Amino acid sequence: MADASTSAKGDLKLANVTKSFGEFTAVDDLSLVIPEGSFFALLGPSGCGKTTTLRMIAGLEVPTAGTIHVGNTDITDMRPYKRPVNTVFQNYALFPHLSIFENVAFGLRRRGIKDVKEQVDKVLNLVELPHLAERKPTQLSGGQQQRIAVARAIVNRPALLLLDEPLGALDLKLRRQMQIELKWIQTEVGLTFVHVTHDQEEAMTMADTIAVMNEGRIEQMGSPADLYDNPKTAFVANFLGQSNLIQGKIVDSDGDSHVVDLYGQKVSVLKRRTVAKDSSVLFGIRPEKLRIQPDSHDKPGNVLTGGKISDVSYIGVSTQYQVEMPWGQEIMVFEQNDDGVPPLDKGDEVRLSWEPIFSFALDGNEDATAGVDVEPEAE
Amino acid sequence: MNATVASPVKKPRSRKIAMPYLLLLPGMLWLITFFLIPILTLVKTSVNMDLANYDPTTGATGSFWGNFWYAFRTHEAPFARSFIYALAATLIALCIAYPLAYGIAFKAGRWKNVLLVLVVAPFFTSFILRTIAWKQILGQQGPVFRLLLDLHLVTYQSHITASAGAVIAGLSYNFLPFMTLPLYSSLERIDPRTLEASGDLYANAFTTFRKVTLPLSLPGVVAGTLLTFIPAAGDYVNAEILGNPSTTMIGNVINAQFLRTSNYTLAAALSFVFMVIIIAIVLFYISRAGTEELV
């Protein structure tokens, strides 16, 4: 065929892509390479530009500036129906007037493929719903519709499969199950998946690489573990999991560590885990890395003393504490309930300690609350 | 079962059963008074006398089939004209209303409500007045005639009013809102994402229209064509004002028989035959369109 729907293969490259709607810049000078065969997630809060980015790749929006390539083929201005790209839409967008079989066969028929029946049966088997071929979409449950939406897209073997909040409409249990299934399908068919979501757990479970987006830009890109362990900005630290960020000052350097002053108490952080422009830093530590003891205990490593428990929630596998520090900040601590010691009480005086390698330091001029209270998805 | 236990359970239940009937009552009364009783009267009137062999001395009543057959046979031309004009008007209205409804549903943005009000705006003036206005529009001083004159398609001696074309034009115009509104409501219900999905699955704009938009809007097409065709076929105002004696529709004949000639028997028989034909056409159309298949 003459169009690119079957020929273009290779990495997806976005170069300096910008999309403005009037005064509002939805996507701002975004450059990105998504390697062929990877499961890539665009993660961010509502309005961060992730869906606009996806729609530009699908051809449903035209970039204001910049180019999009698949392999060596420029698809920036290509019509959606000519692109080697298929989309799993939010709320699935199945054709209500067609049977499940015809829904899945739609793309094949448009391209004049010969063995439609064979290919549709194969992909319906892959999503384990061959017995529903003659049903109408409205007769299917949400989870089944979701799988048909995936089947309808992957049957065309596109160079790229785009998933727009594909699990947003499912309940928690089904969502977990579909996360595992989608990952399995991706491994099975070996296509490049680009997944847009605001759900950090969903992104972390499925994606090889995550790009965290905020206000039209990529904040940070990397593997789930890398993003979680080495956040480079306060937004990433707060948006992926939870972080305690404490304002501090680098007062000394010693070998491979910085010594940081936090309201008069000295702690340390590895130099390679420090992102700072000057001596002012946001000192970061994840709640589950903290240990909490009565204030009389002595523990090696980094210690902050003078805390007072202001809230305790016991949730079975762990206990979550809010600890009020002498400078007024609330620090969150997650303790595994694996030592048989009864949880501490509200009002107890405590000290917090941690292994120095777990802490990180960000640029102190950043807003420590960035990404904490981002709005949940509007839709 | 113990009666004392059953009674408190039974009472609200029987009330629950009675409720829908109670709600139906006003409508039912209305239908009985203004539809069922007149229809029965109409049927009775239609056999008041024997139409084929009228003899005022005996006052013999006619048979159903004899009178209906007579009414039909003697007025084949107005019957045929009614259905042909109505069909033509329905098709023209569909061709105009579909793009209009499509535009309002998908492209109008914040002007949607304004445009919908404009669609029904003609209802603010009288049906008769609007039809008379069409006479002016199509008349020799009107813009349509002027344009055709400039294009050398007509001469000063010819006219476009008082013709079948003018009647059809009037019918198409007068029933356009009845076509537009159901079309709009079924188009508006289409999830725009299904159209995007079609484009995403290699269908160009035309194929998307043919394979997705049109089938999904079929319930609106069926409703709109019925709402246009039925009243258009029974209309007599357009033929009266915009037509000539050879464009008489069945509505005009019935009107004349009831109000001028006072041949109530013939008028009633014609009305009944017309009703039967309309019902037959509608049933055939709905069974062919297969509305249940659409949802």
C-alpha cells in the first residue's frame, strides 16, 4: 500500500512539538524519543498536556510547531486514517451499531485485508472473548468493552498503539487485573504502546519508561524505579508516591556526601542524589524509609529529634504516623508492622532516623508542595 | 396466609399497580374523546348511503367495501398526487435537513441553541401566512422568479407558482423543522469519539460518514421522514395556495366534500381510505427500516 499505515516502523520521535490553543500553551517545546517495542507512559495531572500530546501523535490535533516521526516517516501533517497508529480511546468509543466482530474487523476492512475472519478470531482469542463475537457493544461489561477496544486497535498491527486513560472507567479490582493483562498483551504482540494516564500506580505497573508531564513540559523521564528513587524535581517527588520535603542548607561537604542543616539539626545526603543550584536545598525522604522511635532511643545514621506524634492511623500491614517537628512541619512516616511492637501513641515524643543513602536533595528554590494537591482527572 | 399479615403488604402493592393507569387516564380520556369517538363516527358516516348507486328515494345505506372502493376509484389522481408530492417533499426536506442538523450537532459549538431556536422560529408565525409568503417568494415579483429570469430559464409569460413544483416546495419548507429536530437529536447523541475512532481505523471522512455517522443517525432519519411524510400527504393548505386545479391533493378533496359540497359520506370514506393507506405505508416502511436493529 502507498500509505504509511503498513510501511512505517521504528522509533517514535517528537521534536520540539508545541501546541497552543489561543493564548494557552498545552504542550510546550516537547522533544521525546520512544523506542520501538517499548511500553511508554505519559503521566501527569489533568491539563498537563499529555492527552494533547497523544492526540497529536494520533493525528486528531495538528501541532503548532515541531515534527513527529515514526522511524524515518514524517507523520506531522498526515491524516489520522493514513497513520500507522491506532488508539484505544477513553470510554472505548466502540461502534454501537456494529457487532463485536465487525467492530474488530473495521480497520481490516477499510484497508482491504483478505483474511479478516482469521485475524479477528485470532485477536479475539488473544483477549479471551471469542464467544462474544456476535454481541453488540452495549451487551458487554466495562472490562469486556475495554478488551474489545484493545483488540480493535491491535488487530491492525500498528507501529504504535496509543492508550488514552484506557482503564479510567473501570473499578479498582478490574483495573489491577487489566493492568497485568495489557502488559502481557504488549509483550505478546511486541508493539510500541504509548499510554496516557494520571494514575501513577497504573503507569508504574505497566510502563518500561515513564515521562512525568506538568504544564506542557516533561519534568522527568526514566524507569519507574529511577523516578521513584531519584526524583529531580519537587513535582516528581510528590506526584509519584509521597515525599517529605524539608527546607535546608548545605553547610559542609565530606567525601561523597553533603552535610545539610535542617533547622539546626545536621543530616547527610549523597552528592550524586543532590540536584541543587546553590546551597539552598529541599531535603527529601520517603515516608517508608523513616524509622520512628521513642525520643530516648539512640540510633546511628541520620536522625531528627524533637518530633511529636500528632496523628496515628493503623492500617494493618503498616501504621501511618504524622509527626510534628519543632519547626512546625508535619512529617509522614510509614512503619511496617513486622516487629511485633505495638504502635506508638498520639502525643508521644519521637525521633526519626534513616539510612543516609535513602535521602535526596532538590533545588531549594522550588515549591515544596508542587504536585501534592493536583486535581484528579476531570473526566 | 394470615389475612391480618397480608393486608398491610397488599395495600401499597395494589396502589403501585394502579398508579400507572392513573397516570395514563388523562391521555386515554383525551384519545377516546378526540380520536376514537370521531373515528367511529367517521366510519359510521362513511356508510350513511350507497355512494355508487345513490337513490334519494330509498335512503339505502352503503357497504364498507363498496363505498371505500368507490371513493378510491373516483379519486385515484388526488390520492396519487398526495403520496408523490409528500414523497418528493420528504426527500427534499431530508436533503436540506440532514446537513443542517449535522452542522448544528457537530460544528455549531456555542451557537447550537441559537440555531435550534431559528429552526423552530417559523412556528411563531401562522402556517397559512408562511404559505402565502411563499406565493410572494415564488411569484413574478419575487427573488426566485427574478433569478430564473436572469438565467433565461423562464420567460415573462411563464410562472412558477400555481404548479406542482410550488406545492412541493411549500410542503418541503413547511415540514422542514419536523425533519430537522429528530435528525438533530439522533446526530447529537453520537459520541464524537466514535467518529475519531473511525478515522483512527483507516476510514476517511466519507467512509466514516457512510459506515458510522449515517447508520447511527438512522433512527432520526426514520422519525424525521415519518413526521414529514404523514402530515405532508394529508396537507391541503399548500395545494390550495400554491397549486392549481390540476395539483389537487386528497386533503383538498376531503376539505371540499366536507365543507362545500357537504357530501359527508364521500368525505368520510375518502378520509378512511387515506388513513388505511398511510398506516400501510408506515408499517411497511418501519419493517423495512428495521429500527430495532439500530440501537
